[in-house]
Amino acid sequence: MRRDIRIEELQKLYTCHDMAKADCGGCHGCSACCQGMGNSVTLDPYDMYQLQRGLGVSPQALMSQGVIEMSLADGLVLPNLSMTGEKEQCVFLNEEGRCRIHSFRPGLCRLFPLGRVYDEEGFKYYVQLYECPKLVKTKVKIDKWLGIPDIKKYEEFVLAWHWLQKWCQELIEQAPDMVREDARKKVATSLLSIFYMTPYDGKVSFYEQFMARRDMFVRQIR
């Protein structure tokens, strides 16, 4: 999901092999970033794959149990983690303010307090300066902070997913006015069906499945 980036946040950009002041030291009971997030914790296909494997349930079950909901994100209908209760906290936050799915939490949760900025060549990481209430952070290697196996393949996926979403947005924007809503519905239906609601095979590489689904999606939309 897009966010407004302050110019001072872009003074230092990093690769996954760089050190950055992002380590919150276990948060020490703070769960501010897990509350009041609205629909901003958007899930990508890798997140859905991880949730399906980690919880041992189908995408349909995740929907019916209120774990995820659908909302408009950057012009596309995408799933996001649900918030609940008076504090509007993440459905996976326990009574002690700790994450119940920490080992397979979504990518945006892993990334925070980092962000990503894209250009034509790829993307770099930056430190979000004002979103985390913990003022003093320590340096940590970004790939260690993310804690995702095979970071190279993961970053290739992140970039491929980013450009696929951009392509979808352009298709919708370029459609004639009289059929633009139909184009939006076609993209939304195919995107959700292929990348989210069709169960993933937990015994097969996610990245292989994603590329096959991407090719299928492009054939359907063109």
C-alpha cells in the first residue's frame, strides 16, 4: 500500500545486505503498530501462502473466520488483516500484546519500521522515522530483520508483484470510461481468485506457484 514518504526518510536508502537502525529490541510490550491500522496491513500472495500453511486452514476459512477482509488498496481490491475490539487491534494480537503468528506474520509486519521505495531498476529500503514510538533503535542487517528464507527469491517476488499491480492499475485507467468499471471488476475477480482464494500447495515452492499463477492471470486479463 502506498504511503506518503517524507523527504528526510529518503536521505539513506539500503539494500537487504545493509545495516539500518530498525531493531526495536523485542518491542518490550509495545504493540502500537498492531493497533488502529485500519485496512493498511494489505496481504500479498506470499502472506496468504504463509497464513494458509501456518494456520492449516483454507483461504475461504480465513475469510469466514474474520481473519481477513477485503478493501480497496491503490485502486485494487485486496485482502488485509482485520482489526477488532475497542482498540481496533490486529486479530492475531494476544492479551499480552504479543503476536500469535509471529513466525509467519505478513510481510508488512516483518518490514516495519522499514519501508520500500521503488524505481525502474527495483527497490530500496528506508527507515520510517515517525511511525514507531520507540525512539532508540539499534542497527540490524535488513535481511536478518525480515527473517525470510532465500531473500533473493523473496525480493524478486516482491518486485514482480509490485509491477503486476502497476500493470493492473494501468489497464483499468486506460480502459474507456464506458467499460472501466467492467475492467475493474474483471481484474479484481481474477486477481482474488488466482492469487488468493485458490489454495496453495504447501509442499511446492511458493515462488514456482506464483510465477505460474502470474502467467495464468496475464493470459486471462489480456
